[in-house]
Amino acid sequence: MADGGSARLVLLGPPGSGKGTQAALLSEGLGVPAISTGDMLREAVAEGSELGRRVESVMAAGELVGDELMAELVRERLAKEDAAEGFLLDGYPRTASQVKTLDEILEAGSVSLDHVLFVDAPADVLVERVLARRRADDTEKVIRERLRIYSEKTQPLVESYRSRGLLRDIPGNQTIAEVAASIDAVLSGQTQVGATS
Ligand code: AMP
């Protein structure tokens, strides 16, 4: 597994793309924490904390939690010591406003992102995978809503990161090991990364 010092990463992709699985694998290989905002929120709901009570119904409907609340959560998490040398963000940012917040957080720490790994797969594969996974918020209606919101709010971030020269396209319609190998190739610099203009 490449380390190469490239350890500030965002995993971007639709629900079911497999980015969570890859984040966990990468975290182990790179020795940096995988920070899944979805997991953090699910934990808060399970604990019944104030945050959990605030986000429960939004999550159950497949909608996005508000940008300000997310900003607070991510700012606090990235300030923890284990994220000082790097992190893998899985599920954040998801909106243009969240991109701005993340830029501000990183700038304040005089660090920057190394890569935005965009894991994508065809829509029918995504629905099939998410249905097979069946989390509490994974009814078919909710899945479709999550995919709709992804297209509307999150998909535009792909081109925004591409224009900044940060985006790396990772085909997600392969086995877990193949996706991991594609990511590894990017991180070790074996893959020509996207042109900036
Ligand atoms: P995930 O496990 O990443 O699919 O997230 C599960 C749910 O948590 C989402 O459907 C949202 O309701 C909420 N969530 C996770 N990350 C974010 C985020 N960055 N912005 C807004 N809501 C989020």
C-alpha cells in the first residue's frame, strides 16, 4: 500500500459505490483515520444524544443534515489528534457549502487535500448493492431519494474538484480488490492523474 505522504483524502461517490468499504481498507493501509460522517451520525442516533435526536428523522427520510450542523461535527472531528497527519473523509463534503467549509478548515491548519477519489458505478448496480446491504434507512423509497439528492447536490462537486485538479476517477463497478488496486495505483503515482484545465 502506498503512503507517499498523500494522506489527506476525500472519498466521493453515490450511495452503494463502495467508498465506505474502500475507506476502511485504506485507513488500515495508510494508518490514518477513516472519518465517516454517516457513521458518526448513526452512532449519535443510537446513543440517543441531543445531536442524534436532531438528525434522526432527516436521516430516516434520506435527506441531508444541515450544512451548519455538519460543519460543527467535521470541524471538531478533524481537530482531534489522530487526524493531524492525515484522514480519509467518507461522506463529507456532500454540498457546495460543505466544500467551502472543508477548504476553510484545512486552510486554517495550513494543509490541503491530496486527492479526491471519485468512486462511481452505474445506477442499477448502486440500487442493487444498497438493497442488498439493507441498513435501517435503506428502504427502496429512501434509497431513491438518497440517489436523487446525490445527483442534485453532490454530483456537481465532481466537476468542481476536477477543475481544481484534485479529482481521480475510480471505477467502482469492479471487485473490492480491483477497486482497491485502482486507488492504490493513484496513490502511488502509477496512474496519470487528471488534467487540470
Ligand atoms: P452515509 O452513511 O454517508 O450514506 O450517510 C447516511 C445519512 O447521514 C445521509 O443520508 C444523511 O442523512 C446523513 N449525512 C451523512 N453525511 C452527511 C453530510 N456530509 N451532509 C449531510 N448529511 C449527511
